[in-house]
Amino acid sequence: MANNLYKTRKQYTMTVDTKLFDTLNELSRQTRIPKSKLVDEALELLFEKHQIEILVQNEE
């Protein structure tokens, strides 16, 4: 049942610079946008900058 919650999401653990993390938390607090959505947006912009096409998820 828990797998159904993450059909289009993946959990991933990583470390980031403390200043970036604190800034992300503050932006999330101010905008009331979840951090996961802000990180999605940041990754999309990064891929666009490097001209990398976002992979399409295979449906099983």
C-alpha cells in the first residue's frame, strides 16, 4: 500500500550545503510551497541549463 503513495515520486537521501538547506527551508516557509516541489523546480531548471531532456517514466 505504501508503494501506491509514491507512483511518481522517489525517496532519496543526500547532503547539501547548510546555507542552501536553510535558504530552502525559509523559501518554503515564506511561500508555503513544499520543499519537494521547490527541489523539483530547481532540478528542472538545472536540466534545462545543461540541455538534458527529462526521462519519461515507464508505466508498469
